[in-house]
Amino acid sequence: MTRTPEQQAPSGRADAIAAPTGATGDLRMATKKIKPAPTETPDLAPAPLPQKAYMLRTCAADGTSHGGFRWPKEGPVSCPDWDPKPECGHGLHGLLWGGGNLSLLSNADDAIWQIVEIEEWVEIDRKVKVPRGAVVYSGDMAGATVGIAMKWLDHLKKTNAFTVEGGAAIGGSSQLAASGYSSQLAASGDYSQLAASGYSSKLAASGDSSKLAASGYSSQLAASGDSSQLAASGGSSQLAASGDYSIAMCAGPNSTAAAGTNGTIALTWWDAEAKRFRVVVGYVGEDGIEAGVFYRVENGKLAPTGERVAKKEGVA
């Protein structure tokens, strides 16, 4: 079924976020559930749907993707043989809001990572296909992953999703958002989404394929589930992704990050000589990068801080 931003969000989402009860460390969040979803595949798009959404995708260095279709570096793009049937092919494919089947994204060193603005889509087993869109970013993995996370967080602000200063959820596909300083969010279900815009926020998720994003300075993000994504734009942030195949990225300088087995770390640093920010990427298992070890940037390279991820990293 083709979906547009004006249609009701699928089931399985909370359509109301209530203030937490209890003391810190015993956070709870009341939610009102919509009828069960007709499919087992969790929906990764936040509710309510925006006027526009974004998907994350990759293509080869020459801009080509499956079937030889060539993607532009920026601007409008459309599928020449669009078919809305919920099956692969006959559409432009990507991951809605950067969530879904991360194995579909290329791990080639010269791959082009793109953010595409879209207005309608068809869901296909943890990915989407669209008839048309507009490429708004083409570049490296770090820029694309942090970029789409920040667009998702900005969407939550615009749709007034930021209504609490703390919260917790235990169900799958949970969504928590906060805008106050020193906010605390925690979720244990798979496919959970947590976002915070206030300084010194703490976000923790233990379910697989969770997505955490923070824009405030000195934020702390922790995820123990496999295939999780952590992104922060504020400086002096700390990201800990201890699950396998997880990604921890920060666009703010002076930050630290750790990832699990086969994970990826990307940190930003200021090149004073060139007078520009640069991003250094490390892959766990390569060039001495170890799982569960925190790294910072020193002289343009990842260096261990001497700290390790605790066995149960979470909200303090």
C-alpha cells in the first residue's frame, strides 16, 4: 500500500506521550496503543507523519545502483518504471529515516551515501521504495548517518513530539522524545527510537536495531542491542554501542565513541591547518580498533581513551 504523509500512521505506535511517574531510575511512560499491525515487520517511521520524510541509501562510486540506475549527486530523481506493488524492484529503494535492514547499505570504502527527501513510499520488509524524490546529501557514511538522524530529530521537534523530560518504555518499536536539559530516556524493546535535543541528555536502549539521536552538548547515548545506530551532533558527547554491527557517530568535536564486534565508529575533529572539520572512521576488528573500547580523535586518528563500555551501559 502506498503511503502519503497525510495518512494515519500504522499501528504499533504510541500516539500520545505522557509525563513520566516515579523517581529517576524508575521511569515509566504511559502510551495509548493503536490496533495491532497487520504485518510482523515493525514500522520505523515516527508518528505523526511529516509533510515530507527522508530515506538513507547508498550507491557505487560512479553513482550507479542495482540494475545500473544512476543516481544524481543532488536534486530530483524518479523511477522510470514505477510499480506500487509491495515487492522489490520498480522503484527507488532506501531505509526510511535511516532505520531498517542496515545490511542493504554498502560497506565499500568509496560508496556514496545519500539522503533523499520523499513524500510517499511503499514498505517492503524493513525498507521502502518510492516513485520519486530529491537527493539532498551525497557524501560519506558519517555525514549521511548523522545528517538523517538530525533530520529525524528535527521532525520530532516540528511535530511537537518533544513533550516530556524523561520516559521509559519496554515494548517493541517504542518512541521516546525529550527537549528539556538533562533528560533521561530508556527503552528495552527492539526497533526503539529515542531522541533528545536538550544538553546533558542520557539515552539508553537495550533492544536490537534501536536508533538514538541527540543534538545537545555533553549527551550520553548507549545501546546494547545488535545493529543499533547512535548519532549525536553536540560536542563532548559520549556514545556507546556495544551490540554487534552497530554504528556510533558524532558530528560534534571532542566526543568519544565505542562500538561492538563488526561495528563502526565515526568522530569529527577540527583540522586547524586546513581550517575545516574532518571525520575519521574506524572499523572494529581493523587497524587495531577493539570492540567495547572508547576512542577519541588525536592528531587526526582514533586513539583509545583507556575506558571500556560497561557490561550494562545505561542511564545513570
